[in-house]
Amino acid sequence: MDEVKQLVTDINNGNIKPIYFLMGEEPYYIDKISDFIENTILSEEERGFNQMVLYGRDVTIEDIIGNAKRYPMMAEHQVVIVKEAQDLSRTIEKLMSYAENPQPTTVLVINYKYKKLDKRKSLYKAINKVGVIYESKKLYENQVADWIRRVLSSKKYTISPKAAQMLVEFLGTDLSKINNELEKLQIILPEGIQITPEHIEENIGISKDYNNFELRKAIGEKDSLKAYKIVNYFAENPKDNPMVVTVSLLFNFFSQLLHFHGLNDKSPRSVASALKINPYFVNEYITAARYYPMRKVSAVVSTLREFDVKSKGVGANSVPQGDLLKELLVRILN
């Protein structure tokens, strides 16, 4: 995120490079940077003659170079944006001839999603010498809640840890999807407010009481009644609560709990750092460790591996996922 801010600052200050090669597994920042360049470098009047958007599936590297070598008309720059450039991955090395001698009045933006250049090859080195190479890395699940907090903070909102976790568990690590939901909340809610689980439930449709976050907590506290209520809700709403997601989240929780048992320093700060979790959730692990000693945790992890396979249809094709989930809960709690 800091790298993106610096890139934006440089462009705003007039430090514009001839090539921006945007690559990596996370498309969110690639789109954001590309859109920023598309809407910033040229004025609205200049864009008609001097801005071009190409798509990798429709052009060749030779087409891109030909357009990039044009001169701007009545403007300081022309902007050539190549979207979905990963479709040109087999021939991308042909861009080398242009990267060695780019047109100084052209801003060439390459959106190379889900792939990246080999840093050992000449093309990477040539672009890096004259332009900007930005690698957009996929966030790990335990990093996404913090990303949500930082995005909202920049818009003068805050969010409770539980609300952020609900978004992560429902939307995963897809930053574009999460950002879309955050933008909806910003339209509805006044600036300066803290976003709560109630806001998430009312405006996004994620239940604050019947979700994987609450199931994990109920299991950790050995609250059988609450856990069975949530599992029954999941069984009645399987499309919104796929078992494969539930099993994955529980597996992560018990794997971390196994790690917790092995820690010498179990102070909240040390636990949060070791498990890479928000300090808000440390008490859940402390509580769960009382009910699940290391031997029991190892057995649960083994059970979750078994049910992960079953949830994907291996060896349990005819068993409804709701029934599998209930069986899993019995195995964990007993």
C-alpha cells in the first residue's frame, strides 16, 4: 500500500515514467493504479486524441509498440493502456526492443494480472531501468482485516474487529469484492462512524449471529447449544454457507490452537504476534486451549482433514453437506 501511495505521489508531482508494468496475483491494485493513470495524466480534452486502451486478446506486441511510438497531438504526453496483457504472456519478451528505447512522450501501462515477469530476464531489467515495475501480491487471509481497517481509516471510518472478520470470512481475500462492499457502506453510513456487525448484517446480508466467526467461537467455548444452532442454520442455507469454507476456517483455527499450545510465552501480545492475529481475538485461543488440550487438538485437526476430503465429494457423494457438518460438529465436541 505504501508503494502505491508513493507511485501516486510521484505522478501527481510530475515524475512520470514512460513504462508502468503492473503485474502480480492481486488485481485490485493493478486496476487502481491503471485507473489512476487513465484519469490523471491527461486532461479530459486531451484524452480524445492521446489516450488509447487496448486489450491483450485483441492485439499483438507489435501493435502495442506501434501505438506507443506515436507522438501526442497538442499535449505533452499520450497514454497507451494495455489491459489483460497476461493474454500476451507467450510473446511478452518481444516488448524488449521498445523497453530499451521507449518513446519519452508516451506513458505505456501494461496490466499483467495473475502473472509476473522473470526478474532474471532482460525485459524485467530493461523496464526496471527506465520505468516502474509494480508487483501486486496476494494478501494472506490474516492480513485482510488489517487492510480493511487501513482502507476505511483513509476514508475517515473505523470498523470493529468482529465486523472486519465477518467480511473476511464471507468474501475471502478478494480485495475488489471487499472494496465494493465497503463503498456501499460508505454511501449509506455517515463519515466518522464505526462500522459494526449490525451494519454488516443490515446492509451486506451477512448474519452477525450465524456465521463461521460465531461457530468458531462457540466451538472454542464448547457452547454446544449455540454451535448446533449455527450448524442447523448452515444446513438450511447451504449456498450461503458452503461446508468447504467452514471446514477450512475451522482447520486454520485448530492449527493455530496447536501452535498456541507450543508457545512458551502466552502473553496476549506474544500470542497475537506468533499467530499473526488481531489482539482482540487472543482470548478466544486462551479459552479454547482450556477445553482442547494438545492431544485433543491434534485429533480435531485430523478429523477436519478427513471432512475436508468428504466436503469435496470424495467418499461421501450421497451425504448432504448439512448432515456432514452436523457429524463433524459431534466429532469435534465429543
